[in-house]
Amino acid sequence: MRRLLLPVLASALLLASLAEGRPARAVEAPPGASSCTGCHAAQKIPDSVIPHIAGRKAADIATAMREYRSGAWPSSVMGRIAKGFDDSQIDAIAAWFAAQPE
Amino acid sequence: MTSRRAFLKLTVAAGLAPAVASAQGTGRVVVIGGGFAGATAARTLKALEPRLSVTLVEPNRIFTACPFSNDVLAAIREISQQQFGYDGVVRAGVTLAQTAATAVDAAAKTVTLADGNRLSYDRLVMAPGIDFRWDALPGYDEAAAEKMPHAWKAGAQTVLLRQQLQAMNDGGLVVISSPANPYRCPPGPYERASLIAYWLKIWKPKSKLLILDSKDAFSKQRLFQNAWPQLYPGIVEWVSLSQGGKVTSVDPATLTFVTDFARHKAAVGNVIPPQKAGAIAAQAGVADRTGWCPVEPVAFESTLQPGIHVVGDAAIMGGMPKSAFAANAQAKVCAAAIVELLAGRKPVDPILINTCYSLVAPDYGISIAGVYRPDKGVLADIPGAGGTSPLEVVGGFRSQEALYAESWFKTITAETFG
Ligand SMILES: Cc1cc2nc3c(=O)[nH]c(=O)nc-3n(C[C@H](O)[C@H](O)[C@H](O)COP(=O)(O)OP(=O)(O)OC[C@H]3O[C@@H](n4cnc5c(N)ncnc54)[C@H](O)[C@@H]3O)c2cc1C
């Protein structure tokens, strides 16, 4: 009984926490991802000109990061930041953001 | 999800009663300081592992944020827009102890509070920000700060400096003294000079602003120095260390700044004093001779006291500057690492980002960014990444960065306080 109940309880708590717009979960977040939310928060920020990327397609996020990194897409800070990440790190971060609730 | 399952299996296997017992048993985290680092750490811990018991110790009911407080000086923002409460922190399931921590016993793993209570912890997060070294600049003590405000902890000091500027006669000299490294917000003094100059140009156009510096170089220097003659011709003057800019003493009675070469009598004097980690850090034994707190670069655990993590301005974070962005990023990494450590696992090497915007004018933003990872025991810059905004730009680049700055402030305060 306890075996069944515990995970249910935990996931219910987790869902409640997500619903209240708590900070993005970081425990399984790949290296770098939790820093991204300093600008790209888990929750929607009213009137923000910074794109909300939680729940976007992983491929789109990864493509954007690569294009910022190469300079193919002009940017202000994103090019400078993307240069700190290799392809596999970018893919992991993109997959994590895609898995977050929008 | 794997780590959560593993943790659950562990507690079930150990025959512990669910949630409450395990939280009271091995999962007690105390966080000292409810600023950008501490409030973030407390909320993130609860979000990652709801069964932890997390107590945040913070004496103030309302937090007043420093980022964008230079806008308050230039009267383009009110101090109330800088203020945030702890309702979101409590909603996250964090217990708030609204009092100061007065002592940490690292051996007994307890924190003594000003209200007389004592908290036991399995892991302690210290995020007390900065305190001023009142003994470091002759003439400058807490009483002097009422005449020559620092406004480097936002709140009443910010309001005081703004009132002094507004009361000044047109033609007055504003003097800012900027300290040697390291200190809170490396580009902050120069953003402040810019925004005060912006306000002077409109309201007191015969006035001048002098920066007396204890350094020969500063963050985003060329961007600031290119912009000043263009935006504020004849208003801003910067005196570097080698030009005799180092302030050796002040006289609060006459608002005088003394250097080795000159005495500058100000109409309004802003002293940004030398700093150290918040005083409780030294008491706890986590600050070294520099006054700041050395930590390892993965979980930010003190290299002086095991079981105590230090994040935010108080910590020595290698290449990372003392910024609110960095404090928030470090706190999230630290919280995740603590969840791992409490579950008996080794945290993985993190990557951290910092991005700091400065306003040279309300519609003229510039930025500096960096990406960091542990390298040889410290957080080091990842080579090839980071840097400042370009010196030459076309179109609306600067105004776009000013918009990003404002959106960042809304985001980071929501990320921190909920
Ligand atoms: C003018 C100015 C402009 C700035 N602009 C920017 C910017 O644009 N971007 C940016 O990223 N950063 C900026 N900063 C820097 C930023 O404010 C700091 O880096 C940030 O506040 C550090 O966070 P912290 O949590 O370490 O400290 P703080 O935010 O100062 O929080 C420390 C908290 O600890 C509490 N505390 C202290 N001692 C105790 C105790 N014994 N018991 C309990 N609680 C205690 C305090 O009350 C406080 O609430 C600026 C700073 C200044 C001064």
C-alpha cells in the first residue's frame, strides 16, 4: 500500500507546485539549463520582450542556439552565451525546455 | 524522474514513515538570507524535493532590490517598484523565520536566531549578501552614511541619495567614489554615474559628476566611456587610480573626498565603500582573511566548514561577478546539488551563466555575459564564450538591450520571490 501511495503523493505535490508557478525543476535539468531560467522563466512573465521557451519544440530551440552560436542569426546576448555550449549540451537543454509545461 | 524514484525507494526500504518523518529526519535545510540567492535557494529546494523541511531566515518583511535602484535615483522609477514580499516563498512551502540569524555552530549544526529560537539543520545555505567594511575608509562609518549615502543596499539609503540630488542647487558637484575589486555589481557605479548624469542634464544642467576610482579599469568600460561624451558632454569625469582617483578618507561634515593629490568638496557625495561577506559569514567561520567565503565549484560548499553552502555576493565564485543574476543561478545549482547530496548521490558538474545589463540612459542598454564551469577547483570562464555588447552597433541595438534589461528584472524577481 505504502509503495503505491508514496509516488502518487509525491507527484501530486509536484503537480501542485508546478501549477503555482514555482521555479523550474532543476534536479534532472542538464548543466546550464537552470541558469537559462534567469531570463527565460518557467512561468509566463507579463509584458516581457524575452521569448518564453518552456514547452517549445526541442528542435526549434536547438536550431536557434546553433544559429546564435555561429552568428547566422544576429543576437544581442544569445550569441555570446551559446558559444559556451557544445552540440550535445545544447540538445540536452533544448529537450529539457521542451519537456517543461508551457 | 529517476532520482526522485531512487530517493523514494531509499526511504521506503529504510522503513521510514512517509513525507513528514523523512523531512524531519534527514532533510532539514536552513537558508540564511532572503535575497536573490537565499529566496531562490529556498523555493528551488521545495520545488525539487517537496518533502524537505526548508526554513528561510530573513529579518525583513519586505526585500528592496538593488538592480534598477539607480533608476530610482534618476527619478524614472519609484522605490516601491523595487520591493518584494515573501508570500510566494511561503506559498512554495518554505517556513519563514522572520528574524536575523545571530550565530551558526558548524559542529553542532545549529543556527541561533535573534528571537531566541535555535534551528537544527542537515545542510545550511548561507546567502547573507554583503556588509560594509566600516573600518576601511577613514571618516566613513554608519553615521557618515547618513550624510554621504552609499545606497549600495537599496532602501532608505537610495531614497536619501535621491532626495539629496533633488535638493542640490544647479551647478553643484556630485562625487561618486568607487571601490577596488571585488565588490557587489562591478558595473553598478558606472551605471549610477550615467543615470545621475541623465537626470542632471535635464534638471540641473550646470552640474557636474566626478567618479573617483580605486581601479584603473572597470566592467564595460569602453562602452560607458564611448557613451558619456556623446550623451552627457562635459558632465561626467572619471579619475582612475593611476590618475589619483583613490579616495583615502572622507569628511562627512564638509562632504569632502580626500585623495593623495586633491580634496574634492561635493554638493552631493556618494561613497560606495569597500565590502565583505555579510557579517554572519565571519561568525560562522566560512569567511577567509579577504572577508569573503571560499567554496568548491560544484555544490558551493564551504571549503572551511563542511555542511555549509555559501551562494550569492558573499561567496568567492571564481570568474563570476557579484550580481543578482549570478546569485539566482548559483542558488538553483546549489539547491539541486543539496537534493543530490541528501539522497547520498554526487552532484554533477554544473554550467552557470551570468548576464548583467546596465543602463547608460533609460533607452540605452549595454550588457556583459559569461558562461562558467568548474575547472581546477574554481568556477572558470569557458573560453570563447561571453563578453560585452559590441562597441559599434546599428539600428535599435541599444534600445533593444534596454528593453531586455527591464524584462530581465521582471523575470528574475519572479524567479526569486514567486
Ligand atoms: C546599485 C546596484 C545595482 C545593481 N544592478 C544589478 C543588475 O542590474 N543586475 C544584477 O544582476 N545585479 C545587480 N546588482 C547586484 C545585486 O543587487 C546583488 O548581486 C544581489 O543582491 C546579491 O544577492 P544576495 O542574495 O547574495 O544578497 P542580497 O540580495 O543582498 O540578500 C541578502 C539577504 O540576506 C539577509 N541577511 C543578511 N544577514 C542576515 C542574517 N544574519 N540573518 C538573516 N538574514 C540576513 C539580508 O537582509 C538580505 O535580505 C546591483 C547592485 C547595486 C548595489
